[in-house]
Amino acid sequence: MGLYLPILYGTVRTERKSIRVAEFVLERLSHRPDVETRLFDPRDLPFGNLTHREWEWKDAPGPVGAFVAEMARADGFVVVTPEYNRGYPGTLKNLFDHLYDEWGRKPFGLIGAGGMYGGVRAIEALRVVVGGIGGIPIPSEIAVIQVGTNFAEGGPTSDREGWERRLDQFLGELEWYARALQNARRADGGSTP
Ligand SMILES: Cc1cc2nc3c(=O)[nH]c(=O)nc-3n(C[C@H](O)[C@H](O)[C@H](O)COP(=O)(O)O)c2cc1C
């Protein structure tokens, strides 16, 4: 049985550099057999500050329904986010807050991109939030230090093999959890807590 592991990207900043990491993850994830993926960019989604949750939204714009359907059929997620002021962007929090059931009992692989600390504080903050929406943050994580110099369009600026190895290992772990939880959800008919 195949897995659907979409990538959720965290920022709409005009000069954003972390998108390079998200695109590199997309490339590596696309190579994995039996895995379907897609990059969701908040620039293409109509989620601003939360005024009502997705199911309370009357006459929701078309992309909302399509996004919810994609999240519902997902088996797990990779989150790629920059670190802003020791946290993650509000854009990402708003995206999470608009939905709920779609995240439940699914694994989240967290990737941070930042300056000196590589986004580790954004990752730590996200671990709490992912728990809050009923998801399961996997133990492994990837922190990209000085993303503006270590990544260019097309991927890492040096040691590409090393980055590919680390990322593939991380994605392999996410896949393990996604498969285990997919089996468990199927076994009990896909109930939510
Ligand atoms: C508002 C703002 C706050 C930031 N705060 C941090 C921070 O706390 N820690 C860090 O490592 N980098 C920080 N950075 C640097 C970003 O991590 C850096 O811009 C990096 O390129 C990733 O973000 P980007 O995808 O928006 O470019 C900050 C950047 C911005 C725009």
C-alpha cells in the first residue's frame, strides 16, 4: 500500500531562502518508491489569521476544500519551516489551526532552517503544537544551519551526498511511522480520538 506524505512549507516571506530546503526535500521524497508527495506552499493557500475553523467556513474558497481533502488522505507530513525569533512563522500556526481531524494520529517529520541554530527552536516549539493538533512528531529532525549560504536553488551548496544521506535516513524514519500508523488506523476503521 502506498503512502501519501505531503510537505507543508512554513512562510510567505518575499525573500525566503528556506524554500530551497523544501524543494530539496520534495526531490528526495519523490525518489522514494511507493511514496506520493506534493509541496504545499502557503502562498497558494487562502489561510490568513484564523477567524473560523475550516468546518465553520460557509462559502469557503475552492482551494480550502481541496486542501482539506488532501490533508485527510495524507499518511503523514514533512514540515519545512524557517525559524523567526526563536519560533516558527505565524503562517504555519494559522494553517494548522484551520483544520483538526485531518492531522490526527499521523506522524510529522520536522525540518527547521535558520541562522546559527539551524531552526532547532522552531522545531522544539512545533513539537508542542503538533501534539496539540493530535499529530505525532517523530524523534528525528533536520536542522539546516545558515540556510542562505548552505542552500541555493537546486539544493545544498556543498556535501550534497551527505545531505542526501541524512535526509533519506530521516525520510525513511518518517515512512516507518507513517506505515505503522496507517496500518493501525486501518485496523480500527480509521477512528479518531
Ligand atoms: C523576522 C525574522 C526573524 C528571524 N529570527 C531568527 C531566529 O530567531 N533564529 C534564526 O536562526 N534565524 C532567524 N532568522 C533568520 C532566518 O532563519 C533566515 O531568514 C533564514 O533565511 C530562513 O528564513 P527564510 O526562509 O524566511 O529566508 C530570522 C529571520 C526573520 C525574517
